[in-house]
Amino acid sequence: MMQALTARRLTKADPPVAGVRVIAGLGNPGDKYRNTRHNIGAVYVEELAARFSVPLAEDSRFKARIGRGMVLGHDVRLVLPTTYMNESGQSLGALQRFFKLEPADFLVCYDEVAFEPGAVKLKFDGGHNGHNGIKSVIAGFGNRRDFLRLRIGVGHAGHKDRMVAFLTSVDMPRKERELVEDCLRFDDAVLEHLFRGEVQKAMTCLHAPPDSE
């Protein structure tokens, strides 16, 4: 399993002690896109919902499927925007404003072409790095960037002209999907730390190599 973290010293823009209260998975709606690389964030959150028996229901107010339940003993909302990827901020921004949340209350999960399948990284704050979903989320949060991201490696098309098809028109090959699924089976302690607002500990836990046998 290849796991890594974005190493940096947390600053005055660090998330509050309250910790993560919403986990959102980005993707495109419909079965056509379900198994594409661009939907891996949404798939991860769907699997969390199934694992912790959190039912997801359509909520037109937020243009999303939303569920609220206990995840590792913490009261958490799981969110899947039903907009297209590049309009994800309409959903998350509306949710943030309605419930009077801070951007730092959100963990946003999405595909990352800068990493190969099998790598997953946590990051707090920063720009969108060309990811249209994250660009939209930043806009939806009033141009605030101070939220947590779970960046899930899906590989690169090799050339920018092939990127759209690579992400949205082709199902992820089985071997690559297995690598991604494996890297997302990280220790529950990572989420536990995030729920407690212990971001540095979460990063350290995610980065730690698996125990040797």
C-alpha cells in the first residue's frame, strides 16, 4: 500500500478543535460516470455510508444526497453533490451556509491526477491545482480555501488534451481500482483524529508505514 501525506507545519489557518463534521465525495451524477476515475471521491463516501449504515437521501435544497449518522462514534454528515463536478460548490456552499459551518468542518474527497493509483494524501488549505471540482468548492465557500482535502491518486493521462476522456469517459481498469481501494482502507484512526480536530496526528497516522509482520 502506498500512502503519503502533504507534510507541512500547520498555521494560523488551521481547522478548529471541533474537527470534521461533513465528509463530501465529489463526482459526476449517473451510472455513466460511476466507475470513472473522476468519481472515486464519491465512491469512497458511498462506501463509508454503507459501512456505517448511514442512509443517503436526495435533498434538493443542497443539490445533493445527504445522510447523517454516527461514524466511529461521531455525529457526521456524508454528502454526495448531485451536480456535475465543476458545480460541486453550489451544493457544499449551500450546506455550509445553511448549517452555519466553517469550511474547516469539511473533508472533501476527490481524484488527484498528480498521484498514481495507490497513493492517498491529506491536505489542508491551498489552491485547486486545476481541479474543477475543488475550484467550484472554493468559490462556493466564498473563496475560502481553508478546508481539508483527501486526494486520491488516479494517475495521469500523459497529456492534457487526453485528460477529460481519461477522467470521465473511461472506466478505471480493474488493477488500478484495486490499488485505489486498497489505499482507502487506511486505519480508522485517521478519521478519528480528523473528527477530533487533530489534523497533524491524522496526517502522521496516514503516512505511517504498515506494521511489519
